Amino acid sequence: MNVLIVSFFYAPEIGAAPSRIYSMAKGIQSHGHKVEVLTCMPNYPKGRIFEKYRGCLSRHEEMNDIKVHRYWTYATLSKNPIRRILSMFSFAFMLWCFAIHFLRIRHYDRVIIQSPPLPVGMSALLLFKCLYHRQTIVNISDLWPISAVELGALREGSAIHKLLLWMERFIYKHADAIQGQSQEILDHVLSFYPEKRTFLYRNLQLPVKTGPVAEHKQHPVFRIIYAGLLGVAQDVLSIVEQIDFKALGTELHIFGGGIQLEQIEAYIKNHDTGIFYHGFLEKAEMIKELQGYDASIVPLTVQITGAVPSKIFDLMSVGVPILLCGSGEAAAIVRDYGIGLVSAPQDIDALRENIQKMAKMTSDEQAAIKQKCIDASKQDFSFENQMNRYSKWFSGN
């Protein structure tokens, strides 16, 4: 079967979004399908097109046995919503350049379209479903525009909100099937189109070979890690500014980048509160690095409908207990599987108490949580098990 994945993000970009699309591509490929990817020039998380990709409108290459078709996009990390919307629409327009490859397109048996961004999702549906009549599956990782309103990035009832709502309904209606990263997402889609074929596709990552997970060893100082996007939705800056980790007898080690990075670095430079910033690591290196920590903070600033941070699944696989600042489906997973402690979004006092509580646990108690993480990752949240189920559903469309 010939498969095309359309995504705004893809390797060699760093972060959860490009990583999960790459994992999906390799997982589908491992089940005997031929996979290609249509994406934009890599620019995330720095908001600038990577050096070797600059100065061209398109580029076609092969990465790890997968053909990748790239087109120019307006790259930005600006907080200005107009600029961010321009970035989305620029690629939504540019992907139509791919329409000239009509013979290639007609050979695709399935087209998987990543959403959000909604303009890209709608544009891809118009091209591949409406124009070329390909079988399309939409992969929904976040519920836009609901998420944008909940994060305060978009005013409900505004003209752009109404436009995005229309795009959202268009995508649900015209897709042949929907796969979503949480049950909340699927329930939302089915509330409009109850007959739509759906699949719960968790944002699980392709396993990285790092050897056996190390046995639990209690460190002299309780070491906490945050690895990921330093953006508004996570608001790591508030945690950095309001919790004195050194006073709690703990340390916080930060990896990643985003719009809050400069403020975080400035605060760390001027305050000795047991917080350290280490830059970026490649995926395989990051997985190895995680094993040296006692816990990880997974923060959300507000309850985002349908959101289940993929970090939860990454941490499970290497046995790192979770300090979740969140609610909804993500909180239910952490509590039900006993893989960490939960505080409400932006409840810094409750997070501080959970840090103290976990840091004061005995070595055996910490080891028990670590084992629960590993057990969950091998059973209900196994990438291989999910891909086996997904392949059967996927082939049946």
C-alpha cells in the first residue's frame, strides 16, 4: 500500500510534533507499506528555516528510507497571531505545488493529514480528497480552535474563530476516517458525525534502543527534569519563578526551546534556586538522559480539551515518575496507572507539595512508581501493540 503523510512538522525538526509524525511513518512502514511525507522546510523550534534548506521553494529528499517532499513556508516563532496564521496559510498554499505530481498522487492508497494547523488540514483535504479522490485519514493531535480559546490565544466569537470553526467542521465532514490522540478528541468528532470511522491513536513514540532501563538508585539530591517546548501552553517560566527547588532539596534540569527560553535563561542567571538549563539533545540522547532523573514535570497552563501530553508516554518507557500539572484524560492516566502525582493546571502550591511528597518517598516507594511506568509502557501504551491494532484498522479503510 502506498501512503502519503501530510504534516506541518517533520524531522529533522526537534520536538514532540515532528517526532510523533516520524514515529507514525516508520511504524506504518514496518508493516510493509511504502510511506512518503509532504511537509514544509524544517524550521522548528527556532522559527527559522534550517540553513541547508534556505533559498529554495521545494526540495525532495530521502530520509531513513522515506521520501520527503518539502515546500517553503513562512517560518516564525512570533507571539503575534497574524504572523502565526500567515505561517500556517503559507504552507497551506504551497502544498498545492505538489498537485503537479498527478501520477504520483494517483498511486497513493491512503493520505494521512495531520491537524492542526487547520488551514493545512483543510487545504490538504481539498487537494487529495476533493480533487484527486484519495482515501483520506485525518490525524487530530489537538482540538482547534477550542484549544486556542482555552489558552487565551483566540477570542471566542471573533471572525478568525468563526473561520477556524468552519474549517474544523469541514475537515471532520470530508475525511474518510479520523484518528485522534485522546478519547476526548474522538468523542468531540463523533458528537458531530456519529457515523465517522475513528481510531484512538496515542502519540506513542518509536522505541529507541538504549539498552535495559537502569535500576532505581536514590540520588543525594532529588533530580527533576523538564524536556520539551518552552511555550505559553507549558509556561515553565512560572514554575521557574515561583518554586525554589534548592530550598526543597531538589534540582530542576531543563532541556528544549521556545518563546520563553530567553526569560528562563535570564532568571536562572540571576537566581540560585537549583535550576539548570542544558540546551537541546537529539531524541536518542534525550531518552538516555531521562534515565538519570527521579521525576519529570509535565505542565499545562489550563485544561485543554483533548490534550494528553506525549511526554507522559516517553517518560513511562524509561521509568521516570511524572509530576503532572493538568486534568482531564491526562490526569486520569497518571492516577489510574499510579505513575506519578497530579496537581491542577497553574496550581504552583500543589505542584510544590507534590515535589516535596515525591522527594521524601523511600527508595522502595520511588522504585515502585518507576516499575508501574515501565509496566504501563509495555502493555496498554506499547508502540508495537498500538501499531498492530492500527495496521488492521488502517488497511480496512
